[in-house]
Amino acid sequence: MNTAVTLPTQQQAQTTESLEINRQMIVILDFGSQYSELIARRIRETQVYSEVLSYRTTAEQLRRLNPKGIILSGGPNSVYDRDAPQCDPEIWHLGIPILGVCYGMQLMVQQLGGKVARAERGEYGKASLYIDDPTDLLTNVEDGTTMWMSHGDSVTQMPPGFELLAHTENTPCAAIADHKRKLYGVQFHPEVVHSVGGLALLRNFVYHICECEPTWTTAAFVEEAIREIRAKVGNKRVLLALSGGVDSSTLAFLLHKAIGDQLTCVFIDQGFMRKYEPERLLKLFQEQFHIPVVYVNARDRFLAALKGVTDPEEKRRIIGHEFIRVFEEESKRLGPFDYLAQGTLYPDVIESADTNVDPQTGERVAVKIKSHHNVGGLPKDLRFKLVEPLRKLFKDEVRKVGRSIGLPEEIVQRHPFPGPGLAIRILGEITPEKLKILRDADLIVRQEINQRGLYHQYWQAFAVLLPIKSVGVMGDRRTYAYPIVLRIVSSEDGMTADWAKVPYDVLEVISNRIVNEVKGVNRVVYDITSKPPGTIEWE
């Protein structure tokens, strides 16, 4: 068994006590890049734990955390801007290996006595990396390999003690190093999939330079999570919001493994599930898994609360609020309960900018994209204490945990489904009529994708209902009906995504079936927007 790694909660992320025992950790200081957490994702692929912290984290805090290495993320600013974010300059004297990425490299250069200026020619997209020093950071990175560039500034003078590691056609200082102090900088983004040699570079930093060991494993996480759940919960009872997705199902299995009958699973049918899913969920858990589930029909309640609401953030807030209220009512009936378990994941926290809030000033480091049901909308008078064992896991890590504790593939491979469900796939006001239309259309999408064996090729495949109508003709008669948007994407972890190149004949069948079988729809369109600039969900 590998050495277990303590997984910190979000509240512990900035404290010294929670991470002090974790000697195998890489800290990413976030300077506002939307790729900061993707760096964390790549580090975890090396089976080393990583944590994203604010760039305002002090050298003293880092010293007490005692990470094996530090990575400075990219960011949208120029280091010479008046209000450009700066790190504590004392971090260069900690004796901890540091890798600066893009903005992080430029900040390293500026603070250590080098120069950064606007480049005569910026560099964006793929570029060939020509290696000048194939040791340390660039060991086994092929000369001429493709790396992903995204910068308008360049290093014009390296700081004292630094050497050139690599260059590109447009960037003389594409990678630099002070070998003696173990300070490294790269102008490109090794964390993105377009950087062919990026993972090899990160492995060199993690294993060779930082001397980490691969202790962040599924077995280690499960062992430690069970221990932490038992220590936190004690003999108290836990109420779990079960949705049937891989997140809440994995959480249910994990909690049941840890505390057995102290767990009570409650499925709140808010009326926004996909067609036939509530029935399937109850049958699986109660008959196959033998984990009791309390079913609560709250469809009318949620629809009434959302009547007239069109703003997506307001929808999420109301749904989150109603969920908690229903749980409180159920807890009084079934309880008492002290803890509420949630299947919050790291991407949920990331996109809500929850991890990027400075603990002292309360300022956000990254821009908030949208709130999530699991991390937003909780009332201030919340009576429960939260249990969120999956909060620091990416989706693929949750799937691995689920498999390891016996979750069937039917659930492990289920496409991500948002907590608010179809409520945020219906743009504008939600009505019973629109819910029926979307359920029927969404079922056709899933049926056709499944029948052709394409389901596991895509990250998500679903339908969206727009709050507009367009003219059509059916049976020689004029129609005025809703359009359905097909959203099918490919992704590794949900942080970035590309629209899926679905065969035309499949799209044709889906379109024909929806228009012919779903009353109220006369048009089907396909969303070919990547993330970024779009998000996977429409709201």
C-alpha cells in the first residue's frame, strides 16, 4: 500500500496544520489564469498531490506548508503593468524548486533582476521548441517538439545565474533555468494537451527536480478519506443528497463504506431529472446496491419557486436554497442529522472561484464564471455541517475512486449532469410544457448516441431548449415552435472542451426524430463552440 496522502478541505487549504503532514505536494500559485487548475490536474496525473493557492500566499505560509515544489501559473497581465499581481519575493529564498509558467516565468525574471518587454512579435498557438540544454527540466523532451504558446511579452534579459534551456523561432528565451537554485521558467504552457512534450517536462520537474514520490493514488485516497470521514463524523448521522450521478453515487458508496447505517440517502425529485432516471436510480440503489434511499417528490415545490425566474444565477440560487430547505425538513422527519454530505468536485470549486479567494482580503484572484449548485446558493443559516470528501478531486479521479469501491460501470461512465438538472438547460422561464419537450428530446439524443456505441466517446451529449420560436412548415402547414440545440462535446476533465465531430448521419437521425416525435419543436441546431470561449452548459 502506498503512503496515504491527506486530502485537505477548502477551509484548510490556507492553514499550516492541515497540510503539514503532506510532504509530497506541489503548490500552484494562481495569478488569474483559467489554466491554473489544469496545471494541478497534470501534476496529479503523475500521482503527486497538488493544490492551487492564491498568489498572495506568503513565503512564511509556504515554508510552513513545506511543499516539495512550487509552480507559478500564467495570467492575463503584463508584469510591468502598474497593478500587476506580484508574489512574495521571499519565495525565491525558500530553497524550494520553483517553475514559472508564462506570466510566472516573466515574474520570476523581473523580480530576480532580468527584463521583460513587449515582444516585437507575439506568439500564439503551436510552436516548435528547440532545445539548447537537454538536461534537468527538458530531459527526454524531444528537440523540435510542439508546445503551446500564448504571450505578447518576452524575456529580453535573463537574471544573473540563469541559463538558456530552449528557444522557438519567435521567442529567444522559451525556457530558462538557474540550476543551482532550482529555479525554472517556461514561456509556453506545458499543461495543455496541445503541448506534446508538456507532461514529460512536468514529470521532470515533479520527480527529478522536486524529488517527489507517486503517493497520490486511488487506494491511498480511499483509505485516508474513510479515516477522515470516521474521525469527523464520529457516531453522528449523515444526510446525503443523492442524484444518481457518478459524484453523489461514489460519495454514497464511500460514506456507506465508512459509516454504514449512519448514512441516510435522500433523493429529492425536484422535477428536473432526465426521462426515466428517478425510477432507474431507486431500483439500482435499493435492489442492486442494497443502500436504502428515501424518495421525496418535490416537483411542484421547485416549479413554484422558479415561476417567472429567467436569470440562470437566480435559478441556481433558488434551487440550492430549496434543496437545503427540503433536506432540513426531511432531517426533522428522519433525523436528527448533524452532517450534510455533498458531492462537490474541484472543477465546481474552480469555476465558482471559491479556491481563489484571498483569506485575508476576501478578493478574488480568478474571474467567477458561474456558481454551482454544490458550492453556491447555500443559506447563511445552514443548520448542517458539511461533509465533502470529493471536493479536491477531478471527475476522472472520482471515476477511479468509484471503480475501486465497487461502483458499476453504468454509473461510473455516466456523463456529467448538473445539479440543477434540466432547469439550466431550459433557457428562460421553466414550465411543465418546456420540461416535457426537453425530456423527450434529450432521451432521443441519448438513445441514438447509445445505440451506435458512441456514448463513451463523448464527455457530454445533451439537448438545450431555447426560449424563442421560429417559423417552420410541417405537413404543408405553417408552424411556430421551439428550436432544440444539440450540445455534444469531447473533453478530458471538463476544464476545456471541444465540440464533437459527430457523424452527419447520426446528427440527421437525431434531428429527424426530434422534429417528428417531439411536439412543440420544428428546428434542431448543433452547437460548435469550444470551451473556452463558451462553457459546456448554456447556463
